[in-house]
Amino acid sequence: MKNSKKPLVKKDGAAFEDGRAYLLKGGRSLSGEVAVSGAKNAATKQLVAALLADEPVILNNVPDIGDVRATLDMLRELGVGVEFANNRAVIDGRKLKTSEVAEALTRKNRIPILLLGPLLHRFGEARIPALGGCQIGPRPVNIHLDGLAQMGADISNEDGYFVARAKRLKAAMIELSFPSVGATENLILAAVKAKGTTVIANAAVEPEILDTAKLLQSMGAIINLETNRTWVIEGVEKLHGAEHTVLSDRIEAASFGIAAALTKGSIFVKHARQDDMLSFLNAIRRVGVPFKVEQDGILFGSADNYRPVVLETDTHPGFMTDWQQPFVMLLTQAKGVSIVHETIFEDRFGYTETLVKMGAHIQLHSDCLGSKNCRFKHKNFMHSCIVSGPTPLTAADVCIPDLRAGFSYLLAALMAKGESRVTGVGIIERGYEDIIGKLQKLGADIKVG
């Protein structure tokens, strides 16, 4: 293993750090079958949505990951009845006892901001502290708060808490300044029991949001996605219990698909859904990664040579920002110069510093190296990336800075010559269930040390 007194990157993760490390020896081909878990970005939001019901809500295929457990702990502290075993959660929101979320409960993820609507519906007020989660940019919540204010909430900032008050939320015509996933979810949760019909224009339409809408409809909501990214929600007086199965995680599915390509392997990713991954599949086909869509998943293969591409992240149905990090890892092995333009988060290429130290040829630029309209133009954010390849990688001692970069570091270590030591592993366990077991089953030389 490459000697290093300090990990190459250590920016975040104190809330998840527990002294453990992954030890990986690179050079093995990954092959076999892996079943992706339920989507983190749907399950955590649906646990909150369950609070709107007057009866227990049952969620199946809930991933046993750090973000889910942090969300469940938060709900328990609020008095909510919680049962969780074998990827099945039963949430009884009738026992909700307080309108205030303690500051200590918000350090591990950004879910608490979504409690504003459910708490306002129950108590007429809500107190939510500052948010936690990954360090991938400021991720301001003004879009959330502006929309709730249009629905009649009186919102102030008191000693670091967002304090919202409303006797009853009312319908509004809301046009988002950007199709924010979190803001769209927040306003939907507020609108389903608001008085009147709420219209949310220029909204996010990610598959995880549609999945939450399906749950809410099963609970008695009247909710519809219309053309031009517009949600229309007719408020109802009450919502009842329901049972729902969380959709599969398209981010995990893509991560394992790239793992097959980079390690010269072949992986059948069970439960991967083509409908949710069209832009990703188009992108890897351009690079030269072979795949075959089958009845219950997608078979990803590998090739001797990969082609460079120009890629831009975007809101759904565009190329997902959470696919960007493993995809950049793939481009380090493409022959030629590739360009990636990040248009969703302004500070999501910081992880590449470690890849460079491991041997990758990556340059960052503040210019918009793409054709899409970008919020970060002329703002000096390093949000464009030039990748030259192919380049061999060498093992290193690294620390995971954020969740999605974490899987890229695992990919780098699986390819690198020698043994790598990866710390900050609690961060990657926020979003990937049984990551050690899944990689070992595919043939990776990985263990906890």
C-alpha cells in the first residue's frame, strides 16, 4: 500500500466517522449478480410523507442504510411509532408529539426541512434547525421557504431555527426559479392537505418524486403530473394508511454498471429499471460500455477500449448529477479528452483532487464547458471538468468527502495497483446497503480494517 500519514481528502463526515476503514486490493474483475436496494432518495422522503396519514403506513423495500436509520431516529424522537426490520418500515404518525426538531437530529442528513408541511398540518407551527448532509455546495432552502410562504406560512429565522406558523396552509400558484427536487417534494407534502388546488410549475419530475406521489395517492391524495413540469394537487382533509413498495435505486444501479466496465467484468444488476436510466444508458453506450436490458434488470459488460465524450448533468430526464462521480471515474479510462459540465451543484468536483493523486489526469475550470443554460456562469465556481485518458491508477490512503464521491473512490481503489485504505466509510453507508457484502459477492478483495 502507498505510504501516507494522512488521507488525501478529509472535508466532511464527522457525524458518520467511527474509526473504521475499508481495505481494498485492486486488479480483480467484478462479475456476477447484485440486487440493488430501494432508492434512498425515495425511501427517506416517504418516511416523512407517512406522517400525513391518520393511520399507519407500511413501506416495503426500504434500504437499511445510514440515511434511513437517521431519519427513523428523528421520527422516534418526535414521538412517531416506528417499526423497522427486513427492509419493511411501519410508520404511525398519530403519536407525533412535538412541532420542534432538535438540532442534534439534523446533523446526518437534510430530511428535516421536509417536516415543515407535516408539522404545520398537525400543529399549526414547526421549528426546524439548520441542515446537515454532504458538503457538495450550500444547497440553499430559500426555494422551499418562498413556496411555503406563498401557501400562507409565516416563516422567520429565530436563533438558527426556521420557524413556520400557519392555521391552515392554502393553495397557491407557485413557479419555482429552478426545478429543485427538495423544494418540489416539500411543496407537494404541504399541498396534499392544503385548502384548495395548488399548482407547482417548473418543478422537478424525478422518478423518486413520482414514486412518492404514488404513495400519497394510495394514501388518498389527489395529485397529478401535467405537461411542462407542472404538478397539480387538490388538497384533501385527511389521508389514510397505505402500503407501498419503494422503487429501486437508480444511482446504485449505475454505480455497479460502471464497476463492471472499469474492472473488465460483467455484472447483472437485478431490479435496475431502464425507464429510470435512459440518459445514463445512452451516455455509457457512447463511451462504448455494452449492456443488455433484461426482464428484471440490466446486464452490464466491459470493453477493451472506451471512447471520450462530452457530458452535461441536468435535472430529470437529463443526466443525473449523482451519476457524475462514477462516470468521471469511467472517463479516466477512455482514450482521449472528455468534458463534463456540472449544472446542478456548483461544488461537486472537489473529489477529483484525490483521483489526480492516484494517477488520473483531470483539470477543473470555472467556465461553462457546455451548451446548457447554467446558473453558475461567470460565478467562478469550478464546475467543469476535463478528463484525459486512459491512465493507470495507484493505491492510496483516502478519506471519503461525500456520499457519491465515496463510490468513485471505491472504484478507483478496485482498479488501482496495490492496496488502498479508505476511511470515512460511514458516509458511503449512508446510501449503499451492505456495500461490503455486495462487492465481495462480485469478487472484490475488500474488507473492513
